[in-house]
Amino acid sequence: MDDLSEEELKQIENVDDTMLHYEFEALMDFQIFDAPPDKTTEPDFSLRDFIDVERKFLEIFNRLIKMI
């Protein structure tokens, strides 16, 4: 991550904070920030079988690798 600009690092931090906030809200019924951060999609925190998650991850990963 050494080659990222300050702006890019801030964007990563914002996404990370946003996800953390909504994960805690959905899974722990606790809001980390007083004002919820803006989000552009609705995260799905439903419980899923590990095998299905792994399969989907590998599918997306392999598709991305082919783009490189």
C-alpha cells in the first residue's frame, strides 16, 4: 500500500469505517458512529454456509485474476 496516495488511503479508511459501522449495527445492534456513514449499497450480513462463501470468493477471485 506504499504506492497509494493520501486520498486513496483516506478512501480505504472511509470504506472500512463504513463497513465496520454497519456490521456492528446488523450483528451487534450497536452503532459505532453517532451519525451513520453514507453507503452506496445495502450490505448483506445474512448467515451463509462457509463452503458457499468460499466458492463465491474463488469465483470472483479467479475472474479478477484473468483481468490482470
